[in-house]
Amino acid sequence: MTRDPIVVQRETPLTEAIKTLAERRISGLPVVDNAGNLVGIISETDLMWQETGVTPPAYIMFLDSVIYLKNPATFERDLHKSLGQTVGEVMNDKAISTTPDKPLRDAAKIMRDRKVQRLPVVDTEGQVIGILTRGDIVRAMAAEQD
């Protein structure tokens, strides 16, 4: 686990978050509120919308009605992400986290099952105190081998 990870807030300009990710060579950042509590996470995946844009949902016209073949709400969410200017507009607000007292095995299972690359570690008040990455887990496995 990396202690005291770099964090951003909802109001952080997206350009600043992108620069931090690139300069530090990391793939995601926990997003915290003013009290330091975890409110989301922003990752490289969230930023892909900025570069790729979105495609409107396919639809058909039937008897003067529009029938969407995909959920238009998904398009609206993706469009909002592609036009976002702050971390809060682009981040995933359903961040999964763990606590420092949980076994590494449990954290690894969460990361595998939820297909996440990083897991913020929060204390009992919900404040971010660290971040656990897949690399951390592999290094812990290697240390057990020695």
C-alpha cells in the first residue's frame, strides 16, 4: 500500500489531474471532499471519453416515434464525461475501498471481482490513508516467496 496517496477534489480542473497522472506515471487518483473523505476515483478509463468523444445511440423511427436501440441515459452520461472540465464531472462516484485491517487476500479478491486496478484504503472516518494497487499485491506475493 502506498501511504498518503496523491488525491484530488471534485473542483480540481481536469487538466491538473491529467498532468498529475502523466507526471507521476499513475493510472488513477482518489477523489476526496474538503474533509478528506473518499467520494470517488478518477482513472485513465474515465479520461478516455475526453479523447474519443461519444456516439449518439442508434435509433429507429416507427409511426412518428423514436425508438432508441440503446439506453439514451448512457449516452447523456458519456457525453457529460466527454465535455467535463473538472474531476467531479468525469470521475466515478462509486469508488470501492478497503480498510487497513482487512487481509490482503480480501482486497485482492475485491480487485479481481470488481475488475479495478486500485483500491483506496480508508480509515474508520472514511478518510483516504493509502491506496493499494495490483502491483502492491504482486510485490507482497513476491516477498512471501523469499
